[in-house]
Amino acid sequence: MKRNSLLLYCLSACVCLLMWQSCKKENQPPVAQFTIDPATGNDQTIFTMDAAATTDPDDNAETLLVSWDWEGDGIFDSQYGTRKKGDHKYPKAGTYQVTLVAKDPRGLTDTLRLPLIVSSSNLPPEAPFDPQPADGAVTLSVNPWMKWGSSDPDGDPLFFTCYFGKTNPPAQFIASQMFGTFSPGKLDYGTKYFWKIKARDTKGNITEGPVWSFSTYDLHFQTITDSRDGQTYQAIQMGQAWWMAENLRYDAGAGSYCYEDNSARCTVYGKLYTWEAAMKSCPQGWHLPSLKEFETMINSAGGPEIAGGKLKDYEKLIWRDVNVGATNELGFSALPAGRRYDSGLFAGNGYFAQFFSSTEYNRNEAYSMTIGYDYANTFIYNYKKAYAISVRCVKN
């Protein structure tokens, strides 16, 4: 009986020993661990990834193998090796998932991913500056060119997204361009506009400028109808006076002509009048302006050195190039109708705009205002009454 008990005890001990040895041989996977030094940096930083802290319950750490995926894109950048450190430099800014896979001698693995934010060493553009029109300004032009200053600390080429409109914040106007200027087209008078510029360099850095604003000059227009022939004209207030903003087209009979006797020219440029015809051509309630009224208008437009540009039309593209200084800021819309000599010859269409005044210089001549394509000035000349030029009327 004792012998059987001893035998049973020995068998039980053997089973326990075999089970203990079996458990001892069951392999556990490694535990992946690593650090990133420095913790943050830019595209010029060399990052050191150190997996020395990786351990294994069953094996010596020196026998463990590691492999690295620097970007975390699933494409491993190194083969398995026992060297636990790796250096890497990222070519561009971004957020990466650095991935380590640790493997023990029996093939069991563990994976660890750590995020890494890499900034750009390239500096962003400076904020756009020096807006034209100036912030808060009132501009006389309803056809402004928007301009601004810009720079980049690294000298990178810049691209600009332009925003423009009547609301704040303004809507996108141009998605991307390399020019530091743009034209929004013809604007409304007496209106406030908002705009801003976003600068982007070739490295993808973006700097958004402030919202600027300006207002257009509040010009006053009216439409008049000539009761004699039913033709309508736009008129504009300049100072205290109301001026026609179109050349008179009324057929005054003798002394009124179409350029080169072509009626289509009258539709575009208006009639040409001798002084005698001009004196009786304006509709009721209006008159041929005096020399003093011309001078007052010129001074209100900034003086004779620059007034011509502010008075010249440029939208119809009928002035000869180069239409120097033309902005039509005051809405006068002077057109180059040319002239007719008393010999019957015509000249100057596209080159000159001339307007008779009611003020006589002498028996044969009267004062007139002249504007040319190749200068921004206005000139007052005494001109032969027998020559035929344009007429603009002033309200009584």
C-alpha cells in the first residue's frame, strides 16, 4: 500500500515538473519602447530615435531586432538589426507617426508609434503692407489699381490670393497670382470697399494680411433730355456746377458737323461746332461755359498740370496710345473728337479733345480748353471761331 502511494506521488511530481517546464518554455513577445530627441524640430533637424529601452521577458535586450518606419507610411526605412539607435532628417514639414517594430529571436514582435511634428525652417512671408489706395482713404477713381508691398525673409517667390468686395470680410476675388497688383474693374461712386491679401511662398508658408478699406468719391450724376431732338445726356456735378459728361450731338444746322461728314462719328464723338454755332447750340437751361467756368473746373480737378488726365475717358479705348494720365476720376469723360478747319479739312480724331468757351479773345478768336493724348495737362488757347470743335454745356 505504501509502495503504491509512493509511486502515485512520484508520478504526480513528474507531471507537475513537465508542466512547469512547458510553461517556462512558452515565449513572450518583446515590449517596444523608444524616445525621440529632440521632441520637436524642423526640416533641418536631425532627430535621434533611441529604442534602447525596448525589453523582452525571455531574452536579452541585445538580441532583440528593431526596424524603423520614419514617416509612418507603412514603408519601412530600415531592415531588422540589433542597433537600437537611428537618425533621420525630414525633408519637409508635417506631422509624422514614427513607427518601431521590435522582434525577438523567435519571431514575436511588438509595434510602437509616436507622433512627431516637424515644422518648416523656411520663414513665412511678411504680412502684406503699404496698401494703395491707402487704408481708410477716399479715392477719386472708380477704376483703381489695387497695389501692396510684400516681401519674404528667405527671398522665395510669392503667390497672392486677393479678396475684394463691399462686405467685411471680403470674398475671394483672385485665387492665385504672382503680381502685386490687380484691378477690380469699375466701381460704384460713393461706396465703401474692403480688401485683403494672403501671401504664400513656394514652401507653402502662408501669411494673411489685415482687412483694408477705402471709399470711392461720391460723385453726383443726373440725366437730361434735350427737348429739341429728344436726345439724352449724362451730366455730372463738379464743384457747384453741373456739366454735361458727353459731347453735344444737337444738329445746329450751319456751323455744326460730323467728323469727316460721317454720321456714325457723331454718335460716338458728338458734333463739331464753330463758335457761332456753339453759342446757340446748348439746350434750354444750359449754356456754353465761360473761360472762368473752365478755369474753375480745371482747378477743382487739381490744376492745369494734371487735370487733363482726370478729365479724359479711358474706358472706350478711343484715345490714341499712350493716353497719358487718363483716370476719368471726375466723370467728365472727355473724348478726342478732333477738329474741322475752316478749309473743310478734319484732323486730330483720337488725338485731341477741344471745347469752345463763350469768352472771346478778339473778333476772330475765342478761348477754348484743349486736352491731348500724350500729356496729362489742360491748356487754354485762343482759337479761331471759324474752326469747329466739341461743345460741353453747363447748367444755368
